[in-house]
Amino acid sequence: MSRVQPSESPRRLQLLVGVLAAVIGLAGMSRAQAAVDLRSIDPELATLPFGKDIAAIELWVGKRLDRAAAGGLARAVDVKERARLRADRDRELEAMRLGEQVFDGRKTGLEFSIVAGEFGVGTGESLVQHKEGEETHYFFLRDGKVWKYLRVLSPAPTYLGRMASFQKALGEPSGLADESDGDGGRRLVSTTWRKGPHDLRLVNRRIIYGADVFVIEDQVIATELAEARKKAGQKGSSKDGSLDSYLLDDPFTYGAPPLPPPEPAPNAKVPPRKR
């Protein structure tokens, strides 16, 4: 996978941005107009518990559960039904907390998942997750404090269409990344924005996982962990490569298998094999 930054490969960047601008009509947008506003994507993204512990994650998720359950509580006919709904909510939060995955070298099942490449081993990292309808929230922790948030998004027709809606909210991206489409062309797979101390990424993970992911991460901690992983001989985040990009960049593993060599004609002389 290759990254296209504003300072490099100007022709490729021009082509990619031109496509995006045509899709959403933002070719003349200035940086002043392109102010990042997370609330336009999800009002609660602005209150993500960065730098806080699992208890703060529970509060954040709990508010979402309360909002989703408000209708059911309003329709509950008696005290017992309301108590049952609240108990279900508490059990869901407890399961999330107890399900924390610590990346200390033991297999977690996440090494070959949609979040593969987003964490390191033996660097004080862990993760908790919460399933919400068609979407899943992942909270990445370092030494028990949240530093990265990843959401597996609900289905959408195309990555470019979703990227267009995000660009309307977030403004001009600071970086684009593309990779081989397996057919001689290129596919846009990642778009990056910056908001204060955070990097925001919209990543196309459709080839393997059939979904897009949205990532918000602390820039300083991301850099520190990248160095720690490098010292430990590990790969960086999914921006540096993934199963998706491996399959896309290797034509023998993308799409249909290669055709077998043609059979020799019936009377054709077959050259002797070298011994």
C-alpha cells in the first residue's frame, strides 16, 4: 500500500483529489471552510474518553445504551420490566469490561481480524469492545488509558461515497493512501484528517472484511508506540500494511487464480527437462 501525501507524487494526488472533488463538489473548498467537526459525524465522538480508564469507557457506552433503551423503559408496564431492562444494560457493560483483551503475547483471536495491525504486543496495550447494532466500537488502551478509538461502520454502497460524506463534515484531508486493485489500477483505501492532537482515518477494509473503519488516535502516543513496536521487531499500525494490502498487491492471491500454462499441441516437440 502506498501513501499519497500533499508533498509527494503530485500527479497521483491531483488525480485522486480530482475524483473526490467531482464526487462531492468541494474543489474550491478552502482550509478555513474545512474545519473539522466530529459532532457532524456523531455528536458523542467529541466526548470520547481519551486519556481515561475503562470506567470512563463504561460511562460513555452506558449513555449510548441508555439512549437506545429509553423507548423500552418508557413502554415498560411495571417496575419489574424496568428493572430487567436496567439489569440487561448493567450486564452488557460488565461483559465489555471483563472482556478486555491484553496484548501480552498470548493469542487473542484479534491477530487476524478487522483490527489486526492496530495494536502491538508487549507494549502495555489492551482493548475493549462494544457491539452496537451493525457497528462495533473498539477502545485501545495503553497502560490502562484510552489512546485510540476504532469503529467498524455499518454497510454503505461505496467507499468513495462514504468518504465524500466524511469530507463534507471533516474538510480537506491531510493525506490519502491507495493500493493496487489487482487489475492494473489503483484503489483509494485510506483517507486521513488531523484534528488538534488526533489523527482521524477512514479506511476501506472491504476486500477481506466487507466494511469500512473509522479511527481516531492520539498522534503523540501513536508515534511512541510505533517506536516501541519497532524496537520489539513488530509492524506498525494498519497504515503500514495489512492482509488486505498483501492480497491486493500480490496478483497471484487477488481475485481469480492465475491460468495454468497452455497444454502443448499433440505433435509438438517438448523440450527436454534440464537435469
